[in-house]
Amino acid sequence: MKALVFEKFGGPEVLKYVEIPDPSINENEILVRMKAIGLNYADIYRRKGNYHLAGNPPYICGYEGAGVVEAIGSGVEEVQVGDRIAFADVPFANAELVAVPFEKIIPLPDEVSFETAASLMLQGLTAQYLTRDSYTIKSGDIALVHAAAGGVGQLLVQIINLLGGKVIGLTSSQQKAEKVLQAGAEHVILYDDNWTEKVLELTSNKGVDVVYESVGSTIMESFKATRVGGTVVFYGMAGGDPVHIDPRMLMDTSKTLTGGDLWNVLTSKEERVKRSIELFSWIIQGGIRLSEPKVYPLSKGEEAHQFLESRQSTGKIILIP
């Protein structure tokens, strides 16, 4: 099979599209012929050597994608050759064939394309647990969403609306602000515009019920924008490490700081399937609409990595074997 691999850590130029042996499967795995693969910033971190990477060179990135079952291990039931499946957390996905443990399989409805699934699994399941578990959005809640033009950000805006909440989005440019408004935010504020003051103005100086904080370095400003008794959900630090939080501040303001990590949620096949069913239903019913992904052949993986690192993308990037 062909795969996108690298022998040493470095820039996009270390990626090579080469022929390597097909993966073998054990009794509890299936072999999937990939139709679409999601590219994420974690792949860049792994290529650079900043993230944990399983195995030995040649390394293969990729954890998210969708395809068709090609072979089934002897211990696997309920799956047939030809079934459409997706996954969110299986390594070595940047290849024509991937060995997928049975517990990681997510059945893919006919109404959801391979490209949509590859665009949705990691970011969509993240947005789902952030709004269902980290903080349960209720009708009438006002939420402040950081980096609202990003992949998770646009999904958060749409899901919060679906659940009856209202969104104030934060982003870095007017062009990105238009995308956030199209996703359904009631208001969009630019980071350069004294955003904490503007959030307070929009909420009659009360603050929002919840902040979805993915920047990290802005966490104290997020607390300023949160009402007494409100919640800050910390789930990323794209802008740098957060400061240490004094518990006395939380006590004095009755505010809550909570966090979330997808891997603490996707702990069983039942959890993966249950959460994905809700996500797919939102897609099928039109409650969630994804931006058109930027598509690259897997053979052009170097170009795809360059584009993602350029920060020019506002939608998902997918690779097609």
C-alpha cells in the first residue's frame, strides 16, 4: 500500500509518499480501505516531534478518517466486508489501509459522506462533549466562544444554538468574523477590540454564563467576562500557557473552572457510538453545516501540512488516498 511517512522529525519536507507493507490485523481488528482522512494540528506536532508518536520509523501520522471494511478479524462480529465506518482515534491513518480495533469502529450512516466524517469526528466529538459534559448548555444560556472561526469553534457555535443557547464569538479578523456570524453567532468581537469590556456591555455588565476557553493565555480575561456563578471551560492553549488560578478567586466569585479532554470521554465503543449517533443526526437534520473542506490527495501531504501551518485555513483539511 501507499502511505504518507517520515523518517525524521522536521518540516513538511520530511514527508514522503511511498510504498510500504500492508498492515496485518489481529482477531479483534478490521482492515479499512481509507476514503478520506482528517488532517489536524496534532499531526504537525507529531511530525515535529512535539507529541507522542507510536511505533518506529517510518512514522505515519493521522488518527481520524473514514473508509470501507476490507477484511475482518476472526473475533469480530456485527461488521461485514463493505461496511462504511469512521474513527476518531486510531493511529497510522495516513495510508491506503488502516488496521482498526473493533472497539474504535463507528458505523457511518449512508447519509453522511466519507469526506464529512473525516472533517467531523475529532472536532465534532470535542464540541459535543464540551456542550454536553464539561458544561451542559441550557436554553437561554449565553456562551462566549474563543477562536470561534476555527473548526471546533464553528461547531460549538452551531451546537450551542441547537441546544437553545446564544453565542458571542471571538476571533482575530473581520473576514473570520463573517464566518462566525454565518455559523449562527449573535455577536462577534475581535480580539483587538477590548473584548472583555464589550462582552460585559452586551450582557448588561453581568457577564456570560460560560466561556469556552481554547487560547490559554486569555484565561483571566475569560473570568472577567464570566458572570458571578458562571463557568470557564478550559480545553486548549493555542495562544500560550494559562496562568495559575488562585482558588480563592473562584471562591470569592462563586465561579467554576473546569476542563475537558476527548480521550477521557471516548472510553468505550458504546460511548463512541452513542455520541457519534447524536453528532450524525445533527448533520443529517441540517442542524450542523460544515464549511467545504480543503481537499488534497494523500500524495500531496507535504502541501497540505504547509497550508495548515500557514494559518490560512478556516475549514477542515482532508486527505484522499
